[in-house]
Amino acid sequence: MQAILLSREEVARRAKLLYENGIRQKVESEDNIGKMIIINIETGDYEIDETGLKAARSLRHKYPNARLFGIRIGYNVAASFGGGMERVSK
């Protein structure tokens, strides 16, 4: 199967759509706030861990050519350099 080339913006758009339309309700609990969720934008499959590294490796093992995108649960940014991160209110 030939891979479809997508821009970074399109990968992000698809991941955020999947997150908002079903994944968020399942994962956004106090136990998961601040953790990273890595989403396979083609299947909607996802994994969660503290930094996203184990989650990405796990998904890459299952889906070697998948397009993955990470989101910090409960926040509107994944990381901050020199500034603070504000939590998104429910």
C-alpha cells in the first residue's frame, strides 16, 4: 500500500479531530492530566504514558509506517520552553 503524504498541519488537524470527537472523553481524567497521548491518525489507536516515548514505540511496533501525533492531556501545548503551560479547562 502506498503511503499518502500529508503535511504536518494535516496530521495535527486529523489527530486533534480524533481527540476531540471521542478520545478525549475516554482519557481526560485526573490520573492522566499532564501525560502524553500518542495517536495513530489512520486508525485512531492511541497509547498514553508520562513522556510519550513508550507510547510512540508501542504504536510504531504495531504500525511501522503510521503517522503519529502527540498531545499533552489537559493542556493546549505539548511542551513549553522558558514559559509556563496553562491547563485547558473542561
